[in-house]
Amino acid sequence: MIVISNGVQVLYEDNHIIVAIKPAGVLSQSDGSKSPDMLTILKAYIKEKYEKPGEVYLGLVHRLDKPVSGVMVFARTSKAASRLSEQIRQGRVDKIYRCVVDGVLDGEGRLENYIRKDEETNMVTVSDKEKPGFKVCYLDYKAICTKDGLTLAEVKLGTGRPHQIRAQMSHSGHPLLGDQKYGKRDKNCKDVALQAFRLSFEHPVKREIITFEAPFPDDYPWSLFA
């Protein structure tokens, strides 16, 4: 593991892909502001390490919300980008999240709702009933342990809607700690307690399944469950 600019950690790289951990607070892609973003950081890293002249190609095939940390894969060639994007479209990329939610969450289960995004406010609304403009969404969760009225849980998305985990868990009565939009505000939790910690996919050239995991966070509220 190599730590580069803004705390970004590179887990794996070859001629076709680069896998890195996005810290909370770092954008996946530039939004025109001066906030750091993964694409710019990794392009600079590749350019310097391999002494690349001109513009460095790096394909963004999936995103994580700015306040969310976790494992991301980027494509170093257009062929790799196309193949990874196809895997994502077909639901063949396996992503497991972990989160800390407010309240006691027991066992495991599935949340099924309908969701709509307001592009102007960048917020989503969750409904229990089908409505015009709403899309179906579902996720599977598993409670790992509970402490001090908080629960550490693992989540696997069935659909990839915007802000889905944050919004659905909040709608269910178990908002994520530190989530300023949908969650449970906590002065001791500066970022949303959500991490994309495991990513499995087929290597776009080698055609073998590879899996990467992010280390368990050591700050609050994760420290309660370490």
C-alpha cells in the first residue's frame, strides 16, 4: 500500500487498472471547485511515477459520494474502462459497504423502497409506495454488533441509486452517524460513517476475479467496534 496526496492509498496497480482508497472528503471527480478529487490526484501520481509526457488517461467507472470513504477502481486504458463499465452495468461488480447507524439494528434483512433524486438540491426522497418519477431501490443489510446505542452493519446494494444507503437507512429509522444530509449529526463524527470496504471484480484483461479491502477505520465512531 502506498500513501500519496491527500491521504489517498494505492492498493494495486498494473498497466490496465489502478485500485485506491478514497478518503472521506475527497471527490471522485472534480466538480469545478478547488476540492481535491481522486482523478486529478491519481493522474498526477501516474504522471510523476512513470514520467508520462502530456495528458494521462484515467477512466472513472464508478463513484463514491464526497463524505464516503472506500475502495475504488480506475481504468488506465479505454479498453479496461469499457470492460469494467460493462461489468458494472451487468451487476457483476461486488461492492460491500460497512456503516455505523443510530439505534439497535438486529439480524439481517432487506430494505425495499422507491427513490427520487432532486437535481437542484442534490437530495433524494424515499417512498414506501411507487410514485411517478420514483425508481425502485433495495439493499441487503447485516448487523455485526451493537454498542452505546449504535450498530455496526454491512450493506450490499441491489440497485445503485444516488445516496441510496444513506437515504434508505435513514428512512428505516436507522440514520448513519455523521450524515449531514440524511443522518444523525454528531459533533464527534466529522464524516458520514459509511465505507465501501470490499470491492470484487473481474480483471479486464487477465479475466480473473480480484478482491480488495480497505482497512477498518480507526477514528470515531468506528473505534467503538475495533
